[in-house]
Amino acid sequence: MTTFGMVQRMKQKSKFRKISSILSTVLLIAVILLLVVIFITRLTGNVPSIFGYSVFRVQTDSMTPFLEVGDVIIDKKVPAEEIKKGDIITYDCLSGDLAGQTITHRVVTDPESRNGTYYFRTQGDKEGAPLDDIISYDQVEGKFVNKLPWLNKLYTFFLSPYGLLTFILIIIVLFGYEMISLIVSYKSLDEKDDDYYEPKAKKRSKKRKK
């Protein structure tokens, strides 16, 4: 390989490293901001949603044995037509003793459509659970997709004061490390670029004496 080819190859590697470093930094910042939004939304009592998916934690035993207290579940926002009898949905309760709370129960009758709005009758799986008041589709947060047992302890920890502090420290450490790496990378690459492109003085040829 010629010297020119080597220089071009090293130049391409330098650009690739710079671009990779920038992309990794942007990705890290995006993930951090996403996590911050999720936790702040949850702490303020709202429901965080990402691409239509939401995460909830079961607070009561009304859905035992299928869902236990502390289970973390994931729901998806779906059109009203996709909710059928037997599905589990999460909805905002607007009346009764549980008004203002989020409830996850099973749809026990066929949905009804009146004046363009769907209505559902739900009930907990626990033996002896009473029928819930009829709810409208506007109250539905999402349809049950799956439960995530491994997230239970992690979810509990990060919602505690110590967990929140740990989360903030992790963000600071990761962000600081990435910024330091980016600065070091830029400096080292700039120094190498200077070495590659700095013109070298031509050696004087010695003329042979006759």
C-alpha cells in the first residue's frame, strides 16, 4: 500500500471514530432523558407511555391467582374494537371508593357500542370479587400484554428514595464518563491528524563531486 493510501485509510478511521463517539454520546443522552421522563411521570402520578406501551404495578390481590401483588405488567394502547371478552385491561376509575386510581381487571361481558363509544364491564379474577361499574373506552389506559416478574424488585428499588438517588448517581457517572471519553478522543484524533497531514521537509540530495 502506498503512503497516500495509508494516509487516506487513517483519515477514514479518524472520521469513523469521531462519528461513532458522537453517535454513542447522543444515544446515551437520549436514553438518560427517556428514563428521566419515565420516572418523573411515574412519580407525579401519571402514566408513562412509550410507543403506546405502558408499565403498571399491581397494588392489590383482586386478580389473583393470575396477577399477584407487586407484579409488574406491560399494557398496550389498542383500538376499542380490539378489546374482547376475556381480555385484561387497565383503566382509570372515576367513581366509588377507588375513584382516581388505576385498576387492572378482566373484561367479563361482550363490549357494547352506544353512540360511537364502547363500554366494558370488568371484574377481578379473585373468587367473590364484585362486578365493577361499567367503564367507557376513554377510561382505558391499555390492554394487558404480559407480566415482567424480573422487574418487580428493580421497580421497587428505583421507586424508593435510595433507588432514586442511585439512579441519579448512575446518570451522572455515565454522562461524565462519556463526556471525558469524547474529549480525550477528540484530542488524540486531532493530534494524529496533525501528524498525518503535516508536510515533511524534503531531504536535500547530495551532488556527487566530479
